[in-house]
Amino acid sequence: MNCIVKNKRHVTLIEMMIVMFLIALITGVVAYNYRGALDEGKVFKTKAGIERLETVLNLQVSENPRLLDNIETNWQGIVAKSPLVQNPAALTRDGWGEEYKVNVENGVIKVRSEKLDQYHKTSK
């Protein structure tokens, strides 16, 4: 009985290192692109939140004009009492989890996000 022994080719250390390098490179590219998509999602959520918050505050002020006097300090309470808002905690924070800043300029309510402003400065 003759047994034929085949030579098995083993994977060398260099080949393993090349494969690991390629996997790391592809993972890095995907992670970099994914980070940009996350930032764009945060920007979208923040812009939509600003528009909705301005609408809710303007509607509340139109029903009760006296609210305009203390809206800069008590805007969270006004939003929480509004029947238009189901989840006030989610509406009072931007895409990065920071609270919005509310100002009144010449009788116009302005809502802004510091993180959104920083994003626009760094992305130019």
C-alpha cells in the first residue's frame, strides 16, 4: 500500500500581514466615510429641530403675547406645556445632544445651536 503525500502549501507570515493590512485599510476608509454621514445626520436633525422649535414657540406666543417677555429664560417650560409637542426633552436638544439657544431680536424668536455653528465653521 503506497500512500501519496501531497505537499500542503502553508500561509506565510508576510501573506497574513498583507491581508491584515488590507482589511485595516478598508475598515479605515469605511469608518471615515461613516463619520461624515453621521455628522450630516446630526445637521439634518438640528435644522429640523430649529424649524419645529421656532414654529412651536411662535404659535404659543401668538396665543399669549406675554410669553415673549421671558421666552429666553423659560422656553423649555413653554415647549413642555405645548400640546403640539409629544416629547419635549427630544425637541429641546440638537443632534449633538446640546440644548438650543433661544433669543428674541426685534420681536422675532431666533433659535440656534452652538454645535451647528461650529460644524459650519469647520466644514468650510
